[in-house]
Amino acid sequence: MNVENVKSLFSMFSGDDECDERYMPIINLAVSEVEGMTQGKSSDPRLDFLAAALANFRLCQLNSARDRSTVTVGGKTVSNGGDTVLKYAEKMLNEYMALCGDIVTAREFAFIAG
């Protein structure tokens, strides 16, 4: 797997044009997880996309955990759409997982099933 490609793809997926060092722990974790699913046996370029999608999903999880919805005077909740972003990131991750289905073991992704 090429970490520089994963960084570039992560930048595209996350919408952050400057993928700086603050994202490296998330990217490195995603790369390690994907390598674990392949037991390091594959250098297929699809794995770069899968790792970037996983890193993006992790970032969306972190952002969603920090999201604080606003409550109006009437008691209604106003959300900024963070849940939608997380759902989209999950869908994208699932699609890349399916794309790599012939080269990865999916049991680590059971937590995504909703």
C-alpha cells in the first residue's frame, strides 16, 4: 500500500485540500487495519482507496462525536447534517469494501452493519 496515495485520496474524500500531519494517526490506523485484512499479501491499488475511505470514515466518526446539536426555544433539535456526512462516509466505505471483497477479509467491519 502506498501511504502517499492514501493521503491524497483521503484529502479528496474528506474535502480537506491540505492533508497535514494532524490526520496522520487516522491514516496510519486505516492503513494498518487494511493491511491486517490482507495479511500484508496484496499490493493492489484498490487497497489505497479502501484505506482512504476507512480513514475518512474514522474522521467523520470523530467529528460526529464532537457534534453538538442546537436546541431551539420550542425544544426542537436543529442539526448541522453531521449524521448525513457519517452515513455517506459509511456508505462509501462499504462500497470500497465490496470492491476489494476478493482480496480482504471483511470480518473486522461487522461494527458498520446498521
